[in-house]
Amino acid sequence: SQPQLGDLTASHVTPTSIQLEWTVPEGTFDSFTVQYKDAQGQPQVVPVDGESRTVTVSDLVPSRRYKFNLYGMWKRKRLGPISTDAVTGECGQGHCPIPSLLWFWTPQDEEEPPSQPHLGDLTASHVTPNSIQLDWTVPEGTFDSFTVQYKDAQGQPQVVPVDGESRTVTVSDLVPSRRYKFNLYGLWGRKRLGPISTDAITGAEHGDLCCVLSTAAPAPPEEEPPSPSHLGELTVSDVTPDSVQLEWSVPEGTFDSFVVQYRDAQDQPQVVPVDGESNTVTVS
């Protein structure tokens, strides 16, 4: 039966962190997420595994009220939230915590602190009905980590954390044929730089044929948005013992590209990319 969330409480409050605890009176969850807004009003998400009943939210600002919402994930459903408010502690007698990364420099130092890094371009690729891969560049410097922010189909803000070495991430659990706007921020020391942004549309399911429409950036306001394209019929022809030729029609509009998805003899998912000019492909 569907699990139930109980109460969410705050404890062990410091000037820069708050520990949250919750109960699950019935059933079990696959995972949890804690959502709140930081001092700049930006939504943040803290993922928690399904076995845990406590998490410490850090990097907060002293003497500030925060509202925390906790959701439980169960079989791809998000249940909740349960909520609580808490105020971080005050800094007393100059004993405020030191920021996690602080550069000290004197004329005797041989090395100066590194210059501020820069974000390059954010692009979308490998689009499916339920996921979009994002790639980005860092033309100068290094970041400690990245965060990708977007809104899900219910309009709820989501945050995907990414380590500082990565230049790609796949955002999953998306809805087919929906436009998403992704913002990527780089975290450097205690600064958040960016964002760089891109829009992309998840694929539209049509049998085993999936159309892909993606844009690197929103169209300029003065341009008319293109009319939606439509897929027609998908047919099979020229069957051999180890290959099948697929053909499809596009009765209206154009597509940037297509992808054919299927499962092989070992039941492993396979994807065949096809350029937007083609209307046929041989799967071998």
C-alpha cells in the first residue's frame, strides 16, 4: 500500500546549518527530497536515500528563517510535502563559522589565488521522450561543482547537482513532447556563477519512432514560432534475417532529427539516430 509521511521537525540548529528529522508511520519510500530557497531566493534540492530519516542542510545564512518541504518518492510518484520552518542561529561574540573556502594572500605568497572561472555554452543532445542530455564548456578556470535547475511538468523547481569535473549530465524522468528550460550554475568557493541556459523539447512518442526537437536558445521575440511538426505512419519493409528497413512519413513541418528505439536480442535498449532529412533507416 502507499506509504505515508509523518512529521518533519528541525533540530541541532547552528548559524549555518539545520538538521531535519522526519517520521514514516506507514510503508517505505524509495527516496526523499528536501526543497527550500537559499538566501538569494533560488530553489535548492537536497536528495536523501529512502533509508534515512534525517539530513543536515548546510551553507545557510545566520539569523534567517527557512521553510523546508520534504517529499517522499515512491514508484515514480512524489508524495507530500510535509513542511517545517526554522531560523538559523546568530553569530555570537565574533564566533561566526569561517566560509568553507577562503583564500589568504600576502605579498610573500608565491602563488596568488586563482582567477574566477567562466562558463561557456550549454547545449542539449541525446533527447528521448523522458530524458535530455546536457553538455557545457568551461573555457577558463575550474569549478567546485555545478547545479542544473529546471521546472518539472508540475511546475515544481528541480535541482540536479553535478561534480566539478563533469561537463555533461542526463536529466531524466521528463514528460514527452514538453519544452524545458535548463539553467546551469557553476559553484566556485562560496560564489554561484551563471547561469547559462538552453531550451529543449523532449521527444514525442509514436510507436517505436521518436521525433526530437531541440533548440540551443529561445527564439528571438520578433520571430514567429514555427508551427508544430507532425509524424505520420511508420512502416516496415525489406526484412532480412538480420535487418529491418523502417520508413516513415512527415505530413506537416520538419524535424531536426529522429531517433529509433528498440530492444535487442539480449533485451538491451538500443538507439539509432537519424538526421532530419531522412525518412528511412535500416536497423541491422
